[in-house]
Amino acid sequence: MSRIESRFAALREEGRVGLVTYLTAGDPDSDTSLRLFAGLAAAGADLIEIGMPFSDPMADGPVIQEAGQRALKQGMNLRGTLALASELRRADEATPIVLMGYYNPIYRYGPGTFSHDAVAAGIDGVIVVDLPPEEDGELATPARDAGLDLIRLATPTSDDHRLPLIVERASGFLYYVAIAGITGTRSADSADVVTAVARLRRFTRLPIAVGFGIRTPEQAAQVACAADAAVVGTALVQRLALNLDPDGRAKPGLVDAVLADVRALATGVREARR
């Protein structure tokens, strides 16, 4: 059983919903980024998403775009992201780690080499937001062979004809994008999420995580009533950005401020009732 499967099995056993947290690798600098990621599990994150910085993140709103630019300016790249994940895995053998980003860096790295190196670094899955299932065979095969979960995305526009293709060969969990558009621009509607998740469950037995448009503990709790996990990214990256000095350097309280938000989100999710 993979770490992702084990974590969702444990969540079911505990009768609760998971919290998935997203931050960008190398933002605002490598040392601070590692301290942030290293503190997430103790603050209440059940799964950790590491954003792979990319120069043209078309699905991301301004907050995460700026995080990627900060990381790139510090020299972060895919190889550095894998190294960061490896450091995190050495300190934490249990928490699932998922990479999220765009296909171009993976393509340039080499899908087969990437899959092998990701698993060697202790990474459990990958989400590629700009790689539809019709075109992901170049990555799907080596990922499956290496034991790397390929986590696919469903959206509000994924109809009953398309969903079977999306869930075919998907593994780990299904990521439901709760709003149409880029990250961090609108809030998810809890009633719509409940309806959408119920429909998705007709097509897959994979756990369903809901992301995009979840910013507060209250919103996370509402989503948690229907889903298996709530994903929060923009709100945490925004908290990070608010704790930078005018030169973009981390203020002394940055890590504590971000982890305090994670604790509040974890409390909201844990108090949710199915």
C-alpha cells in the first residue's frame, strides 16, 4: 500500500477528512521553504503538495504566480524541487508528498528520468495541470512503472462522457477543481461542491480532494463535509507574501505565521461532520 493509500485509509478509520496544503518550492528562499514544508505535518497537514515553479503558470492566479517568480529568482528549478522533497522525506517518512505543476519542466527533464528520480526522492504522486489524459501517456507509463501516482484533475465542466477517461488509469486520489478559472480568484460554493463530489463518486472509488477556492477554515470545513480532503494553497502563499520585507526577504515570524494558518485550517477540517 502506498503512502497516499495508507493516509486515506487512516483518515477513513479515524472518521475524518484530510487537509492538503500547497506551497511553492523555494519560496521565498530555499532555507525558509524547507522550514515551512518541514513544519506542515505537525501543524495538521495530512498530505503535502509541493509546487514546481514554472515561468508560465497559466492555471495560477497572481498570488501563486508571484510565488513562482520569487522561487525562480532564487534559482529554484525541478532538480532543486526534488532535492527539497528528498530533504523533507528524510525527516518525515510517513506524510505523503505530491508534486504539482506544469509539464514543460518534466518534459525537459525527461518523463522517465523524472518518475524515477521523484520516487527516489520520496515523492508519492504528481499533478500536472496542463496535461490532459489524452496526451499524458508519455508520463503515465513511466510514472506507473516507477510507482508514482498520476493524480488527475476533474473540473465543473467535466461531463459524464469525459469523466471515465479522466479516472481511467488515475491513481492516488482524484483532484476536483471546484471553480472554473485560475487559482485564488473566487471562493468555492459548498452546495455545488457537494453535488459535484456525489457525481464523481459514481465514476471512481478513488478518494476525492477538492481544491481551488478554499481560503478559510470555515470554507475548508464546508468542503470537508462532502470530500475526502480539502486542498488549500493560495491562502497560505498569501500569508507567506504578507510576511516578506520590501526586498522580498522573509521576516522573522514568517514560518510561524503560515503554520498558524495551517493549524486553524486543520481544526476547521477536523471539526467537519460528514
